Amino acid sequence: MEQMNILLVCAGGMSTGILMKKMEKYWSDKGIGLNIKAVGLSEYQDIYQNFDIVMVGPQVSYRLKEIKENTQLPCEAIQSFDYAVANCDNIMKLAEKLYSEK
């Protein structure tokens, strides 16, 4: 896979921004290109067209069904523990699973 285009959605974009930086490094170390953007709930509808999958922070997982319906993209919430500790290995596995659903 040349590049993953991942949209991260959280409450305001702050905590996801930290995770995004760690994911960029992890993907880079694996030799996989990553186009990733972290946005708050109010912004995702403006830009989701530029992405292949949507990953949702645990704090907004209650909006997952709505996000799926609005974007029509493979979409899943990141597990709370993986999100909290930035477990990029597990997050990458989730991303790969979502890519297989495209």
C-alpha cells in the first residue's frame, strides 16, 4: 500500500493531534505513506471526501453511526486503551481492517 488517507475525528481535535503525530512517525518507520488529519466533530463533514477511512476517538464513539451514515466510508472507533497510550501497532491493524472494507 502506497499511502493511507485517514481522517481522525474527536471532540475538538486536540488529543487526536498528539496521537496523529505518533501515528505519522510509526507509519513512516514502517515505510508506509500516511495522509492523516485530526478534526473535531464540527469539521469532518467539510473534508471527509479527501479520505479513505475514518477513525473516531473513543470520546465521540457515540456518534459513530451518524459519522458512518454521513460519510459512507469505513469507520470505526479506536479502543480507549489504544487511544490513551497511542498504541500505534493496534491502531494500524484497525486501519488495515478498515481499508480492506473499502
